[in-house]
Amino acid sequence: MFHRMKSKLLYKYIISYLLIFLIPFLIMSGIIYYNSVSSLRQQIEQSNLSKLEQVKKITDERMNVLETLAARISYDPRLTPYMMSQDYTSGEAIEELKKYKANSPIIDEIFVYYHHDNTLYSSSGSYSIDALLQKKYRFNNWEKEQIERDLHSKLPLVKPAENVIVNNNNDKRVIAYLFPIAPNNPSPYGTVMYFIEEAEIKDLIEDILGEFDGNAYILNGNDEQVAATIHDEEISDEQVASLVNDNKGIDNLDINGKNYSHASVTSDVSGWTFTTIMNTDQFFEKLEQTKRLIIMMLLALFILGFSIAVLLGRRQYKPIRNLFKIISSRHINGYESENELETIQNTVSNVFKDYQTINEAMYLQKPFARDQLLVRLLKGDIKDNQEIETLLDALNVQMRDGPFFVAIVYFESGTFKETNITARDKVFETLSRISLPEVTAYGIDLLYNDAIALVVSIDQGKDNTDKQRHVAISGIQQYIHHKLLMNPTIGVGTLCNEKKLINRSYIEALAAMEYKSINPQGSIIYFDDISLQPERALGYPKEEQIKLVQSLKQGDQIVAEETLRNMFTMLATKNLSIQVSKLIYFDIINTIVKTVTELGLDGYIHNFKQIVDFNSTEQLQAQLQTVIIGVCKAVSDKKESHNDRLRKDIIAYIKQNYDLYELSLEKIAVEFQLSISYISRFIKDQTGVTFTQYLQDLRIAHVKKQLTESDQSIKQIVMEVGYKDVANFTRKFKKIVGITPGQYRTLHK
């Protein structure tokens, strides 16, 4: 009877596991096979299309950068036609162009051309168009007349890549991108022209497409090749343009009697078309390999699943068989049945009832046993990791996989009084087990009344475990503050990867708590920080050096002198050797000299040899202070001179045109070729009021004058100063002056 039951129950388990495995296996096998085999070609094509989209996106980003640079150049006050044409400012303008060139890695050269001026300004100097073509560049198919027409284009355009001889000795393919300035202006006053090596674009395509055996092309709006990477020489350039025009997206092509897969995308930003053409045979080669691989994989999975089902069935039945044998041999409770599981269930139920009282007593002792185990871990009494795991499982202490560390939570002295046991119990109960995302901590009551130790475990698999520790402690601190409304000081030990090493972290946490007296209440003190020997400070703080440099560049004499004085005072208080002191003083000298040189004010360093050969720190400080005073004054004067000239020009322009209805910040910005924000700030700095307020004051003054000196109607006067809504102006006039224009005329005429 036992053997009959055994075979029936065993087969039931095996069949159950087989069904659980086979049903999803067959469904998933069909789905995987269909999707993997039938859709592989589409996936590869889509992958190529996605890579093309990536090429398009990156290309658009770089074109947008070029457009942004052109816009910035058009509003840069240092790159106006006036600044470019002046000998004493053209050098600064060329340096500025070098900075713009450095903003994009694809720019080989950058040029700025202003209409009615036969000069091209670049980061390497200025050229006439003739000089540029004779000395610098020689194009195969781009003649002077065409270049001049292109430079006067009102729309951005791209000159496809062509062979160019540079400096008479270097032949390369260059793409020219021309952008009229100012942006969105129907009447541009110039053009920014970029030269881009075709190799830069080709490298971008190669890097993104990776192992791609076909051809990739970039065509502009006129179907001209901007750049291309060629692996199949059988496809001619003439065929590409016609094929791309007739076929968009993903499709199949017949070229020279062969089947090709074609993918194409068009940029909304540049209007360029990005396309790939790939021999279809490459797809079928990968398809056959995939078919064989999938069939072998599914067959292996079936054999593995069948074996696992049999193994699990036998494993599932084995403990039932052993228990049933024991019960049958001992006749526990005298209960027998044809169903082994029913027999075992009734037997266990009876045993549970008999020992329920004992289990309850053991449950009451678990907290004490848990605390004892954790205390032993803190002391390092248990050396075997397997023994630790066994004890933790028995006491249901669930730690994470690690690493582990110990934290000491120290409450301010006097928080817990001997008469207030309830409060202390509440704290310990709250901290006895803390479970947060990715963090588990168990509290242990220490011998002294104002501290609790936490054994903390965090999850494995994170790259920066030290950062995890900081996050865990911050979370625990917030948890304590939220639950207990307390802000204790926490000492933290280092991480350990084994539970048997937790005592090391505990000792380190105790050592960290020794520093609680020099840290404010509520601090987190890491042993790592206190264990590091502080390096001896040599020199002055970096922020002082930065402050000195910036104060010189801004011409702020007060801050510069104060910073220099602080640096010398600080060094005087340090106990440094004469050699170290000299090194630091020379560093200060170098900082000032370098800054002055960058400002182009070398002349203010009158006697460099005397500065270097200083006899005392007082002498050095006095000499450097003299340099600082002169440089700050020169920078300030230079700024003031430029501001005066610009202020006079802008204010004069506003006074001459304040009666124009269309006068605005935008119009002034275009007139002076500066940015709107710069004009707005400049007017506010120079006049003390906003542009709107300044314009309004001029118009109100003119209206007042005309009201008292002329017989024109109020409507005519208001219209003359640029207002079209007389009623609105009347309300504004009354709000400012206190009376209406008619009343003002009556009182003052």
C-alpha cells in the first residue's frame, strides 16, 4: 500500500512540474521563434534607422551649436564691424574668434564677413577674398564670384565637401557652412562661414554605425553629397541621389541586379537626408545563424526543463516519504490514512497543539537571546560565519547581504533621567529594529544610559559602498528625528564585508564618539575622517588667490588690496621655513604678474627684478600693492572710457529717435549690434532707470514743452512723440504728473 501511494504521489508531482514548465515554455518558444526569426530583418533595419536617427540628432546638435555661435558672434560687442576694422581692437576680436572656434570640435576654421567690406576675418587673421583664395585655400569648384554670391545669401547654405589645398601643401576635403547674421533678420549685414573637415563627419558616421558593411550618405537639400562612407563601390553617386528621392524611410531597392536594404531619415533642422544602403545577403546570413541558434537553445531548454521537473518532483516527495515513514513506524497519535499528506497534516496539527505553550515561552525569550547574539557580534566572540548565520536564522534576525558597519547613537547627557524609564524604553523600542529602503539596523542597549549601538547592514551590488553608508546614516538620523523628535550625535565605523568582523567597526564607532565633545550636538562623526592625519597647510587658501585675480580683472582696488593684505598677514602667522615661505611668495608674485600680463598691462610692472629680489616681506607687499593700485586704476579707466563713448552714442541715439513709435530695445540692439539684455543692463547702469522709464521721461518732457509753447492739439503732440493711443497716454500722463495734459496746458501756458 505504501509503495502504491508513493508512486502515485511521486508521478503527480512530476506531471505537475512538467505542466507548469511546458505550458509557458511552448507559448514562449513560439513567440520567441516567430519574433526572433521572422522579425530579425526588420529589427536590423530598424537598428540602422535608429543609428541614422542618432547620426542625424548629433549632426543637428552640432549644426545648432554652429547656429548658436553665429548668433552669439552677431551680438558680441567685441566682434562688430567697427571693432573688427580698428587696429587697436582687431587683435582682441581675432582672439575672441579663436574662443568661438574652440567651442565646437568640428570647426576647422571660422570666418566672419560683413557686407560692403571685402575682408574675411578669421581666428588666424584677416584676408581679402583674393588673398584667401591665393595664399590660404585653393578650391577645385568654388570660384571667387560664387563665393561672393554665397556670402551675401540671406539663407543658411552648405557647400558640399570638395578637395581643398590648404597653405599650398595639404590637400583635404572641406565642407563650408554659411550662416547669415543677425539671425532671423530679413536684411542680414554679414555672414559667419565655418569650414568643417569631411573626415570629422565621416568619423561620426563610422563611430555610430559600427560594424556596417554598406554605404552611408549625407545629402543636402539639393541632393548634393555633404559626406559619405563607402564600403560597396558598385553603387555610384548618381544612383544614390535618385534612389533617395524616390524612396524614404525603410524599403528594398534593386541596384545593378542586386537586392539592397535602404533606410533614410531627413532632418527638420538642416534639411539634410541621412541614408544607408546595405546588401540584403547580409541579413539572410544572420537569419540562418539565428534559426540554428534558437532551435538548439529551445531544445536544450526543453531537456533542462524536463530534468528539473523530475528532480523537483523527487525532491518534493522525498521529505513527505521520510515523514510518512517515521509517522507510520511510530504510529504517532495512532492516525493512519491512504493519503500521506493528510496523515502528516493531522499529526503536525496534534504536535503543534501539544507544544504551543512551549513555543510561546520561547517567543518571549527571543528578544533577550537576540540582544545577547548581537552583543557577542560586537565583542567578536563568534569567529565562524556559518555559526553566525545559523544563530541569526534561529532568532529571525534578518540582515541584508552586506557590507556591514556599526553606528553609536549618543543622546545628549541628561536626556534620560533615572526617573524617566518610560522615555528611554520608547527610544530603545524604536531603535531595536530599523528597516529602511536598502538599509536594516538592529539596536543594542549599551552599558551607559545615553547611547545605543546599531548594527547596520546594506545591500550588495552598489558601486560606491561608502556613499551607501553615508546615505544609510542620513536615513537613520532622519528616522530618529521623525520618530523621537530628537537629534542625537552618531559615531560611525568603517565597512566590513563579513559579519564576524563587525566588532572592528564597533571599536571604530566608539573611537569616533570620543570626538563628540568637539562637534555640535546632532553631528555624524565618521571614523574615516578622524583617523586621517591632517596635512600641514602650506600657502594660502585657493579662494584667496581666485579673489585676488578676479579683483584685478575687475579693477576693484579695495578688494585687491584687502586680499593681498590678508594673504601676507596669514603667512606671517604660520611657522614656515624660509624656503617654503619664498616659494609661496614667488607664487603670489607669479599670480599677479600672470594676471597683469593677461590684461595687457605689463607696463605697470616697472621693476620686475627689484620685485623678485625683495629683501623683506614688507618691501614685497609694498611693491605688489603699488602694482595692484596702478593696474586697478588702468582697468577701471579703460572700462570707464569705453562706457563713456558707448553711453554717449546710445543716449544720443535715443534722444534723436525717442519720437519713433517703433523705438525699442530690439531696434537699438540691432543698431549697435549688441544683445538686447546687454543694452537693457547698460542703459540701467548709465541712467539709473530702465529703458522704458527713460524713454517715457523724454516723451513726457517733450509733451510738457509742446503743451506750453505750441498751439498744436493734444492728439497731435502725443502722436509726435510716438504714442498712438491718446487715451492711454492721458491716463499715464495724469498718473505721473498728477493732472491731465489739458489741465497742464491751462495751468502753465
